[in-house]
Amino acid sequence: MSQSALLLKKQLRDLNKHPVEGFSAGLVDESNIYEWQIVIVGPPDTLYEGGYFNAVLSFTPDYPNKPPKMKFITEMWHPNVYKNGDVCISILHEPGDDVYGYEKASERWLPVHTVESILVSVISMLSSPNDESPANIDAATEWRNQKDVFKKKVARVVRKSQDNM
């Protein structure tokens, strides 16, 4: 078994033994350690509170040297989530310098990150969006200029996520 598969198995075992508040994680298919099914509970005291957001975390055999990709399956309205559900946060960006000069290398992927640190970062992202470098321009514009419209859309997404549980 490869080093990446062994590391992912260990992380899954640790998360099952010591669950972390705010999310649950498991495999999409028991035969594939590289595809994880995630449920993030909308963080308390945020617009996403009460929501249940399904996502997939996809690793490559190059993990932990390369970051996984994360995609929300549940509809999501957030400045740092592309309209197709792909999550855009610094720690999921390839290691090294940012060609656009926006992120420091230290903010990008590092092999010390774990499934837990990734998901804690995503939960933090839900709590405080970064509208400086948005993945969803429309959501970022609403977040900045039309908070009431943004809040209504997020409330609808939260209700829809609850209905789908």
C-alpha cells in the first residue's frame, strides 16, 4: 500500500476515534481511500448555521505533497466557492509562490495539513469569507454591496440543505 493511502487510512481512523465538532468524514466508497464524503454543519453564529453541506474531498496518490480538491455537492452561495461547488481557499492551492502575488507560500498547501486542518479551514471560511480574491464574483459583490440579498440567498441554501438531509 502506498504512503499516501496509509496516511489517509490513519487520518480516517483518527477522525473516527476522535470526531471533531462541525463536520463528519468517511469514504465515498470503501474500496477507494482517495475519495472522501464530508458533511459540514453550518457553524454557529454564522449565516450558514443549521445547514448540512455535503462535499467530496478528492486526494491524489501524491498526497500529502499535493493538496486535495474539495467540492460542495450541496448547493452553496459563498464568495470562496465557485458556482460549480469547487472550494477556493489558500491551503488547497498548490505549494509554492502564487504567480499572482496574492498569497504567500506559507498560506498555501503544506504537507503538514490533514483532513482535519482542511475542514477546520473551510468552516472558518464559512464564518468569514474572503472577498478580496473571490471564486464566485456574484456572491462576493452581494456580500460587499447587498448584504440583505446575500443573506436571503444563504438562508435559502441553508433551508434547502436541511430538506435534503
